[in-house]
Amino acid sequence: MYSETFLLPLANGLLPRGDFVGFTFLLGTLAMFAAGFFFLFERSAVPGRWQTSLLVASLVTVIAGTNYVFMSSLWLTARVSPAEFRYLDWFLTVPLICLQFYLLLEASGAKPGRGMVWRLVLASLWMLAAGYVGQVVQPEQSVLWGAVSSVGYAVVLFEISFGEAALLSGIGDDPKTKGTFDLLFWFLLLGWGIYPLGYMTNPGNLLAGWRDTLNLDVIYNLGDAVNKIGFGLVVWNLAKQALPDREERVERGEMPVGAAAGGMAKRTGGIT
């Protein structure tokens, strides 16, 4: 079914020369699947505590790649901007990206609370739901709903830069975590900032006059590549640099059994 949906438009010559929007759709499809398989296969090459992070990175890109199959087909056959499909993707992948902050802190030795996850996830869903209403349901009120959506975006940024997540990022076992956390914050600030730029080109919005110049789909496709593939690569890089789990180091003969037990006691508050 996927091959018919995706390949037949290409076989029928529906990607004309100079169709830059269609090109970015196809490039996004291939890049998402390539990244998804890369993260999945790399799970076995990182310490055990980082494997869930790479699994989530793989899920994010594979979900996006699957969705890009349908978005590409819709563009190639009807030249229609697939707004509904985009939000279908984002409602699944953006909360998973927020989950990465919790997993990153946990893997680095910090002990984040579950409340942090819920604040990030609920704020991201608020942001997306308001954006969906403003772009798809009530486009004539897109400015109002864009402002409502920005509240959720601000909550996510606050949590990462000043909240519990920011405080815990500097106290884990891995000194590289703080630098990676700061880099991921810039992904949220600048990478996620690409989407409002596209949103504001909708009719009646602040950049509506630039709609022909700043193509909405090209902006969104660029944003997806930066925020899904780039974000995952930053997490992968930190995972590759991380020391093996204490138990793995004992099995390799790199750490005495007593040292591993001491480390475990430290993590569990002395309970052995």
C-alpha cells in the first residue's frame, strides 16, 4: 500500500522539474526513514541506560517518515498543503520529543520527577491543539489562536531553561549533560521557532503577504528535519560519549565488583 501511495506519483512523472516543494517532501521522507533506522540500529552500540532515548528518537523519525509518505503523495497528486497530516504527526512526535528531556536527565544520573514530564507534554499538546484550531478549524482567527498556542510554547521553554529540568541538568553524573541540555534548549528556541514563522504566513496572519515567498510547506519541512533528525542526533552523540553502565563495566573487567555495588548504593540512597 505504501509503495502504491508513494511510488506511483513518481512513476507517473508528477514531480516536475523545479518543484522545490515536492523535492523537500521526498527528501524529508527518505531522511526521516534513514534517521529512524540509524537510531534503531545504534541502540545496541550505546550503554543500556541510553537505549530508551535512541528508541524514542527512532520512533519520532519513523512516525514522521510514515506521515511524509502520505503528505508527499497528497502534494504530488493534488498540490495541496497537508495541514491535517502535519498535526497528526506533531500530536504524536512532539510529546515524544518532550519525553527525551526526562530520559536524558534520568540516563545522566539525575532523578527528575514525573511531574516534569507531564508539564512538558501537556504544554506541548496545548500548543499544538491551539495551533490546529487556528490553522485548520478557524483560520480566520489564526492570530488569536496563535497567541493561545504561544502560551504552551512559553511553558515548555520556561521548564527547560529555568524549571526543574534546567536545575537537574547540572547535577547528573555525566558532565557533558549540561552542555547537551543547553544545545537542545536552542533547538526548542530556534528550531521550534521555525513553525510559528510558517504559521504566520496563513491568510489574515502577520506574514500573509509573504506567503508566496516563504512557502509554508518548505518552512515546515525544514523545521521537521531540524527538530526531529537534528534533535535525535544530539541525543545520539551524547549517548555515544557516555561511559558504560557500571554493571557493564564490571562484566568487562573495567571496574571492581565493590565499586559497582557502591555506585548502586549511592543511586538508591544507600539501600542495598
